[in-house]
Amino acid sequence: MKDTMLLGIGLGFQLLPGIVEKTYEENYTLPKALDRGMDKALTMITLSVTQFQLLSQLNFETTRQNMAGPVGIIKHLGKSGSRSFREFINLVALLSLFLGIFNLLPIPAVDGGHLVITIYEMIRRKSVSPKIIQKIQMVGVFIIISIAVLVTFNDVYNWTSSGSVIPKCVKQ
């Protein structure tokens, strides 16, 4: 048996319905490995953006049933971790990518909101008043806190309606 070293993260396609996972082993030179890694990263970014676009097509009930906040994410991380370490790492990588994309959305108080203000200032060639920026940021913080409360409430509601408040991964 030859020794092999693996570098990188493979996508757990079971998380993305309709895509079949292909498993094979191939040796790459460093430049080819970097090229393949960039290709996989761009594919993941494209898939993530597509997922965000699909969110706008969902109705409220479907969104509520499939939405997960911190509590739901911990539950899913526990489930994936109990299946395999690879699946756990894949889910962590996907969550990190989603968080990065969310951070770039034009919501005040996140980087995307700061980017919009900066672009506005560049076009206008004049700084926005600190008081106005403060009010914009307060709206952004309110939006983010509202979303956090909503998804956490939804997580707790889903667990209590399923008869379990504590996820199986935490129960002893």
C-alpha cells in the first residue's frame, strides 16, 4: 500500500441534491493541484450564489422549515460529525463560504453595506455624514439581530415540535 497525502477539502455532494459524487484518486503536480483547487473553489462560490438566488423564490413556510440558525447549525454539524470527519469538514467549509457571501450582501453593518457607502461616496465625491452612517448602521444591526432572533426561535420551535429540545448529538 502506497503512502498518500491529501491536501484540501472535497465537497460533500450529499448536501447538494441532484449532484452525484465521483470518487477517484489522482496525483497532481503542485501547479495542477493549485489550478484544480481554484476551480473547485470557484465552483463552490457559484453554487453558493445560486443557493442565495433560490432563496428569493421560496415562500415563507418553505423558508421557515428549511432555515437554520446557530442552534440548527450545531445540530447539523453534530449529525455530519457522527457520520464522518470528511463530511463535517465539508459542512464547515460550506458554512464558511455562505458566511463570506452573506457578509458581502449590501446590508448595513456588514462589509457589503460599507462597500455600498464607499461606492456612494466615490460617485458623489463627498463623505457621508457620520450621523447618517450611524443611523444606517443601526438599521443594519436591527436587521441582523432580527434575523438572528427569527432563526433561533425557528430552531427552538422545530426542536420542540419534533419532541426533542436537546439534539441527539448532545444527549448522553
